[in-house]
Amino acid sequence: MAARITIGELAKTADVNPRTIRFYEKKGLLPAAGRSDNHYRQYTEKQVALLAFIRRAQTLGLSLGEIRKLLEYSLAGQCSGVRSSLEDLLSAKITDLRKRAAELVEFARELEVIRRRLRRAATSDADPAPSFCDCLSMTLKSGSGACAPKRLDLMKANFTGGKGKEVI
């Protein structure tokens, strides 16, 4: 019989929470674990390799749906399908990241313009009306500020990589 490890050991090895492993099982990404006599989950070397595959694919920015498709090819022994599908997915990710990077560069330029206006206003003798300060009403070139929340969400989602919370 091949060596088997518990969910705790697998979680520690993969640097994930055991709940993440149970989630992957529930979603069908990992086959359900066998059980020991004392009903502990027992994972095989194949399941360890599958979890490593899933985690690596996530670091490439792939969604669970995309990973599921790659796993289908892999489990069917269609390595060429994995390669072809992965190449297409990564090409799309690269295109998207380049577009987002350009948007963020433009957003940074717009923020610089506002910061320069604020610095000029701070050094001028003009004092705004005591009941209102217009420093936040300065609009961005690309719109009325409606783009800012979208861009901030972009930054949170794509530059933190969900590190504040475990991505599952």
C-alpha cells in the first residue's frame, strides 16, 4: 500500500488551511479522500500531486473553473490538451495584465495631476470657504471619478493577490 497522509499533514505540506482541501474536494477538484479506521481522511501521493497542481495553477492567476478544465485534460492523460489550453489561458492573462498595467499607469498620472493641484493650492494665499474644501471634488481626466473605485478594486484584487485572505 502506498504511503498516505492526513489532511493536517497535507495542509501543512501545501501551506493551506485544511478547509481549503475540503473545499477542493467538495468542488470536485480533488477526489474524495479515503478514510482510515478512525475515520481520518487519508490522501495518496496522487492527491498530493493534484493539490500541488491546483496551487501552482492558482499562482498563475487561473480560476478554479480554468483549473478544473486543465485537470480534466491531465486526468484523461491528454498532456497536449493541458499544454494547449494553458498556453491559451496564459496568453489571455498576459494581454489582460498589460491592459490593466496601462490603466494603472494612466491612473497614477491622473493622481499626480491632482497632487500637484493640491500642492499649488496649499502654497497659494487663496483660502477656500470655511464650510467646504474642494480638494476631493477635483475630477480625473478620464471621468467624474466613477473610474476611481473600479481602479481601486483592480489594485486590491490584482496586486494584493488576495494575500490578506486565503484564495480558494
